[in-house]
Amino acid sequence: MVTRRGDGTLPVNTVRYDLPEVDDFTRPYWDAAAQGRLLLRRCADCGRAHHYPREFCPYCWAGEERVTWEQAGGRAVLYTWSVIHRNDLPPFGERVPYVAAVVDLEEGPRLMTELVPASGGGSSGDGSSGDGGVVSGAGSSGAGLRVGMPLEVAFREAAEGVWVPVFGVA
């Protein structure tokens, strides 16, 4: 359990479990996310796209020189979801309830994400400010969600300059 200050805020040195560890290899991915673009890796040998970013192809084991960055279209369908009502890890506890989901990207890879309602406050995949689409019940009951429903990427600023992909109804 996280101990909060008397005013309900977290201590300054609290670990954030929603922030990526950006390194030289993943920097292009996170820089693109900050611009409202979702990147995938694609293998020149087997032609398959994958996510999360890896320096090699997880399907045919082709090396880094055969795997390149590619911009995704930002479209997906809902594979599964769960409404999270309790999470003690900062900052997730402040957002409950929320909808954690797995989506199938149009390009093939499966991605773990969060579904956002119209007030998600993210940036749409085209780099403009957008609402991320309306997910009926997202952030609460999850009512209206169905497997296979079309989704579209948006981006939420998790910390200053750090944007993460989230999805809303297309």
C-alpha cells in the first residue's frame, strides 16, 4: 500500500509505474509517441510487424539490421479488456476505475493499452488534439464494450514530454 501525505498527494520521490524506461534503442518510439505517431518494428526477412519494440525479429530471429521502424495506421480492434477497480501502484490508483485492454493492431501485433473515454484528453494519431473517441463506460463500468469493436489510437501525456498510446472507439 502507498502511504500518502496528509493532503492526499504522493511523496515527491514516489516511483511511477506508468513511465517507460527510455533508452537509445526505444527513443524513436517514444519521440514518435510525443508527436502523436505510433511506431512498430517490421522485419524485412519474414515481413511481420511486432510490438513491443525489439532489436531482433521475434518470429524469424532476423537481426537488428533487418528490422526497421514503421509508422502504424493507428487502427485496431478490441481483443479483450478488464475494468480495474483497485490498483495500489502510483499513479494507477488515482485513475480507478479504468479499462485495461488488449487490442489487435491492423498491422498484426497485439498491444496492451488503456481504453479512454471522450474526455481522455489525449492527442489523436494524426498529431492533432483529439478526444480519443468515445468508449461508453470506459473509466467506469466498461458497458458497451465488445470484442472486435473498432478502435483508434490516441496519446496521453503520462509525465512532462512522455506520451503513451491509449485507444478509443473509432
